[in-house]
Amino acid sequence: MDTSTFEKYLLDIHARDYHGTDDKMPDNFEQWLGNLDCDEVVKYAEDFATELNEKLESALKLAGDAI
């Protein structure tokens, strides 16, 4: 899973539940994104931030162990 940007994170979330052809996926993503309410966007943003923090903590631990 590439979660280097919030948009890529949302693309991954959308792809998990997407059922359809690949050529319709971008349009379906735009529709899905447009139908999210503010609370859903905030929840996804919080989850994304948590994942980034976990990755950062892991990288810092590895860097500390290497010293």
C-alpha cells in the first residue's frame, strides 16, 4: 500500500471495496470522494496521520538501533 500522500491513501481505501472494471475506477473514485461527508474525510485523515506516525516511529527506532 502506497500511502505517501493522502490522495493515494484515499485511492487505496476506495480500491478495497471497489467492484467493477479498471477503466471505470477513476470516475467511480471521483464520485465516491464527492459523496464523502466531512466526518468521513476527517476520520480518514486521522487514520492516515496515525499510519504516518507509526511509520515515522518505526523508522526512528530503526535509526536509533543502528547507532
